[in-house]
Amino acid sequence: MLSSAGVFSQGPLKQYDFVEPYLRWILGFIGLTDVTTVRVEGLAVAGLKETALDRAIAGIHLN
């Protein structure tokens, strides 16, 4: 689970998202390649903070 004050999965800040690629690289290095991430974003953005958890839950897709 990844949490951030801003929105880094899309939009103009996407280029600054280093957490998920780094986490995937580290886990891949130790042999874990089947990784699913869940993001809770926008915790400090007015209007998004109130719905951040609901959006994260809605974004979970189980196979």
C-alpha cells in the first residue's frame, strides 16, 4: 500500500513518482515479482482528502 499527500499516479506529478518503481525493483531483486500496489493519494489536496480512502478501495481489482 502506498500513501501520499499528492497525486503521483497521474497528471503532472507522475514523472516524480519514484516510490512504486523503487519498491518493485527492490522486491524483484529479492525474487518477489508478482506485486500488486494499492494507492491512497491526495491526502493533502483539498477536495480529495475526504474521498481518498474510498477511491483507493474502489481501485482495487481482484482477479
